[in-house]
Amino acid sequence: MKTLIKLEEFMMFILGLFMFGLLGYEWWWFLVLILVPDVGMLGYLFGNKIGAITYNLFHHKGLAIILYFTGMYFSAPIIQMAGIIIFSHASMDRVLGYGLKYNKGFKYTHLGEIGNKNG
């Protein structure tokens, strides 16, 4: 099942690449921005609970989709791009085993414990 989930997330990453290509921005923007959602990790400077909230906010595909459609509605490609970047980044992270965080600490995710071969 773990492989199937990773394959699904990889395909969502490919979808993000496709959607980014439709916007017409130069590809270097994607490369520069793809790691920006990790700014959410800074919340861990204020403890596990705040860290989990900020990390999950910057890695939530629901927020990404809302941003994308808001950008479509208002004809604001930069907002669409923000949604695509969050969506793509979250998919990439999940392929690598980094899921949404629990309040217990950074390594406790909805995909299992990071670094745990069984999780």
C-alpha cells in the first residue's frame, strides 16, 4: 500500500508540473519556489503544537486547491501559482515520506513516523 500511495503522490506532483506549465511562467520560477512551503517549519521554533499548525497550513492540499481556484476566479495567475507550488510541494514531500504533522513532534506524521522503517 505504501508504494501505491507514493505512486499516487508522484502522479499528483506531475499534475502540478503540468498545471504550472499552463500558467506560462518561466520554469526557473518553479525551481526557486518549490521549497518555499517549508517556511512552515519555522513554527517549530515556538513548540510542537505551533510547528504542526504552521507546517500543516503550508502543506495542505485543500488550501492549495482553494488558492488555485481563487486565482482562476480573480484572473490572478500569481495566486494560481501559489496554489500549484503548495500542491506540488506537498505531493513531493509525501513521496519522500513527509506527511502532515501531529502535535507530538516533527517526525510524527499522518504517513507514519519519519525514519521508522515500519511507519
